[in-house]
Amino acid sequence: MDSAITSTRAEGSALVRAYYELTKPGIAGYVMITAGVSAYVASRGHIELGLAIHTMLGTGLATAGALALNQWVERDYDARMMRTRNRPIPSGRLASTNAWIFGTVLMMAGIVYLALLVGTLPAGLAALSAAAYHGVYTPLKTRSSLATLAGGVPGALPTLIGWSAATGSLSRAGLALFALAYAWQIPHVLGLAWMLRRDYERVGFKLIPPHDSAGKVVGRHMVAWTTVLVPLSTLPWALGYTGTMYLVGALFASGAFLSLGMGAARHLTERAARKVFFGSLIYHPVLLVLMLVNTLRP
């Protein structure tokens, strides 16, 4: 009897873990933080705690649902790639129908939650992000390397979700945070795509330009986008939302990231691509922290 109870509990725990993995909690969590920081900056440090929590929670739910649905859509591709074959659906830990239901309910719950407790504009932007992710980026991945540029849009929209949650509208400062988040994603994705190019070739994903076996085009794109980040990173300061501490830190971080892009442009090796990818994982969080500690209050 005890062994049967233990086995049932273990199965239940494994199922919960599978659903949890399906939401890509690391990505969903970071999206929540991005929306929260954007709302904080938009309010100039005066956002109500309840509104901040509702914004982050609704954004997190919608994002987690969209990410779960993405794994349902790409389950056959995931089963063929080394990096993804152990995900919940291809590994057999979750039935695909259950994953679809779970993702759909979670995504819709997040959008409705935002509409009821935050505002219709943030909810509409969350719905737009999901639509762009599934309707443009996902199908484009097997057709054109333009998918990388298209994928930056839903990835950057959480900045506008947070901004509109705090202000009820969009402004040039909110669009500046959107542009910064968008430009940051391109070298991030290119670095990962170059590292995983053989896996992606196996299933026909075209996230990097074709006929670029030496990586010269990818390297030029990396250095171009890391260069663009230098002026973009100064916009929160130039528009009067952050102070000198942010400006100095942003310029230092952007310069360091640019140096990684330049190294990749000179000679795109696995090591250079990895440096760009992991550098991107540090770069944007550093900017968010600087925004939090140096947003100017009126």
C-alpha cells in the first residue's frame, strides 16, 4: 500500500514538473521582470505595488502559455533536435493534447487577467505578442532568416505592456525601451543560432542567413546590432527617466557587448558565438538593474 502511494506521488510530482518545464519558467520569469521594470520606469518610481504585481503576473501567465503552445506547435521538430528532444512532449512525459489545452488556458488567463486588473491596452499588447510569436515568427523559422528579426517584436513587447500598464498609453520613452529590448535580442538569437546551427539545419530552421558557412554575414550582423545598442542604451537617460549612474553603466555595458560583437565579426568561431550569447544574458539584465536603481523621481 505504501509503495503504491509513493509511486502515485512520484508520478504526480513528475507530471507537475513536466507542466512547469513546458512554460519555460526562466524565459517567462525574465519577461515578467522586464514588464515590471518598464512599468517602474514609466511611473518614475511611483508605481503602486498592487499594479506592479498584477502587471507582472498577467504578463507572466500570458507568456508562459504562449511558450507552452510553442512547444506544442514545434513538438515534431523538438523530437528531432538533440537540444530539445527531452522536452515534455517529445519525451512522452506529456500528451500533446493536454499540453495544447494547458498552454491555451494559461495564455488566455493571462490576457484576461491583464484586461480586468491592469487595462485593455496592456492586454491587447499581450495578445499581439502571442499572435506575432505564433502567427509570424514560428512559421517563418522554416522559411527565412528574417524570422530572427520578426521574433524580436514579440520578445520586446513586454516593455510596452509594462509601460502602458503604468501610464495607460504609449510614449516615445516607452518605444525607446522597446527598441532597446528589440535590438538586444538580435545578437542574442544569432549567437545561439550559430552555436546550434547543425541542430537547426536538421529540422530546417533558418534563423541565420543561408550560404554563410564561415559566419561572415552573421558576424557582421552581430557587430551591427551591438553597435546600434550603444546609442539606444542612452535613450532612457536622454529622455530624462534615468540619471548619470545609469548612463555611465549603460555605456560601459554597451561597450563591452560591442567588443564581443566585433570579435565575432573578425572570426566567428564557436567560442566567439558563445561569448556573444552569454554576454547578451548579462547585458540586458544589467541595464534593467541600472534602471531600477537610478530612475529619476519627479
